[in-house]
Amino acid sequence: MKKIKILLGLAVTIAGITSFGVTQASASSYTVIKTKTYTQSPVYHAKSTTKNVYLWNKSHTKKLHNLKNYPNTSWALRASVTMRHNGSNAIYYSVMSYTPTQKKSPVYGYVWHNYLTKGFNRHYSHWNNLYLDGFTSDSDYLNYIKQSPSQALTNKVLQLFPNSQLSLNLSHYVENRDALLDLKTESSTFNKSYRDSILLTNVNQLFYHDYQDTRTESQRFQAIEKALDAAGYTASKRASLKDYQIGIYYQNAPLKDVDGYSVGIILAKPAN
């Protein structure tokens, strides 16, 4: 299933660690003593958008960029580097920028690890069509749904279930369609966390292979609401699902070359 989005898919990282000696950087006396690389890049953002925080070159002799000048940027972690300076070790992250539009070439550099924290840049009003792996909590994902221009449809569908709590974990099952389809075969894993799942095939297949779907966001919402009603999940029924959590993943409109089969909803009760 081909997907094209602003950010690369973010998954559990598989890290390789290499230790090696490096000639000392003469101007600043920084020595790289260990490098941990990543096959897939976790996403980070700056803890502060107002402080002067610099990206350096690898030898730590030149300031390349000031993170304060990139207030809406997320940073993909390429490697974690341990540097020794004046007898002390410090961990730096080798990062690459991701911007909301990606119209400019990315910037690269090394930054002290504690200046960054996990997850997407929180200025979600500037971001669209993000993968779920960069969100850090239910509330983080909810803020994105409420703020992102691409999430008006998601927000409307979520409001159809006024008493169900948004679950980022359940939403991963929707985004990862294979996991959703394998709930029966993977039931032992799923049932450790959830029970009484509600999976509405007629709703989730509305936008299957919809590359050329010309329906507006409003028309797509109407189709979802109609399919819910047809499945017996009327407004009163949906409002009664107060013990349920909901996983959800939509965009306002189909993305070019993106399989609509990976959008939809699932509901379930927490196992405990």
C-alpha cells in the first residue's frame, strides 16, 4: 500500500551501534566516541521556540542553524552521537528538518539531545496529513485533530461519538490496516488491552481505493454518517457508547496515490 505524506512513516526504531575512534576536532576539542544510527527516524521537536539553540557541524566547530528560526519545524533523528569534550561526555542528535510545506531543502546538523523532545512540532495549525507514530499521547493526537486544517473531517466524525474517548493506540489499528484486518487472528494480543470491539466494515470501506474520489469533505462526512445510521449506530446509539474508546484516522480529501483503505474507525472497551 503506497502512501505519500508530509512525514516518513515513523515506527519502532531498530538501532545499530558503532564505536570507533575519531581524530580530535582541533578547534573545539570535541571527539566522537560512539554513534547510534537508526533505520527509521523518530521525530522530535524543540522544547523551546524562543531560546537560541544551535545546530552544529559534526566537529562542533561551526554553528549551522538556530532552531529559534524554525518555529514550526519537526526534526527527524538520524543518529545519536556521544561526544567527549574536556573529559566529559555529551549526547548529540544528528537531525534533519521537516517543515509543513517541504518547499525548501531540509537542513542538517548536530544538537545537544536535551534541547529536543519526542513528537511532532506542536504547532498543528500548520501541519497536515501526519502519520500517527509521531504523536505521544491521546491528548496530543486530539490537539492535532482540533487544529490541523486536514482534520476537519476527523473532528466531525469524532463528534458523532460525543461520549467515547479518543485512543491513540486504537487509532494505530486503523492506520495500520493489516493489523485491523488481523484482529481475529491476533485476538490474543488485542484482547490484552480491549474487549467488545466494534468494527464497521461498511463505514471503513467507504473510501477504499478512492484516488480519484471528487467528493468534498462535507460529502464524505455525510456518507460516513449515513453508513453509521444504516449499520444501526444512530445518534442515540452512538451517544450511549460512553464506556468505549474510539480509534480514528481520516483526511479531509483523498491524497494522491494514498490508499483510502487505511482510513476509518474502530471502537472498543478497555480490557480493565
